[in-house]
Amino acid sequence: MNRIMLILSLLALSSACQSTATRGGADETGLIKLDADWSNAVAAKDVEKTMSYYADDALMMPPNIPALTGKQSIRTLWKSLLEAPGFAGGWKATKVEVSGDLSYVTGTYEITETDDSGKAMTDKGKYLKVWKKQPDGSWKCVADMFSSDLQ
């Protein structure tokens, strides 16, 4: 009898693990696509589409300026970046981890802008985005941080 209970318990546990892995895998795949779509919105210089990936109370921590909280302050920064002369760029996810309703995505970015003298400047670096699953099942970025690899 104990052996049968053990086998049934192991089967139930195995089934639960497979269900979680499938859900996590689907979330990971979805987040990779969301992150790539977001990068494409930036490359297209679409401020509104770029902003659609953020939660209303999102936090952005760009280098060399204070942290920005909320969509309005983040929109102001993105608008400035996307309208900068010679701006081009985007990013690519290298790792996605999902745990329940929170996940993080890390990756690398490369952007180009034109400096005051008209010369193109390219910055390369890494980023970390924290995503939170919304009540409707969608994912929104709640924290966005990036930093340059250049010295």
C-alpha cells in the first residue's frame, strides 16, 4: 500500500512539474518576443509603442541621471533619445527567468547618436528589465536599468 501511495505521489509531482515547466516556457518565449518587439519599437523611433511596454508606476534607472518613476518622466527621456540626431539602436535578450508573476530579462544593447560636432557615437552595454504579469495576463516592465560597457 505504501509503495502505491509513493508511486501515485511521484506521478502527481511529475505532472505538476511538467505543467509548471510548460507555463514557464511559454512565459519565457512570450517575454523574449515582447522584448524583441520593444526593441523594434525603439528602432522605429515610436515613442508611444515604446511606452506601451511599461507599467504605469515603472521605474527606469538610466546611467548618469537620477532614477525616473512613472510613465510621464520615462516618456520624456525616451522622446529625447528617439528624437536625438542620428539615433539608432536596439537590444537583444540573452537570458529570461520567470518565477510566478515576476520575471527578469537581461541582454545587451547598442545605440548610436550624433554628438554636438556631428560625429556618430556608439554605446554598447547591458540591461536588466523586471517584468510583472498583469491581472489580464499581459506582462509589463516595472523596472528598467541599463549601463554602458564603454569607459
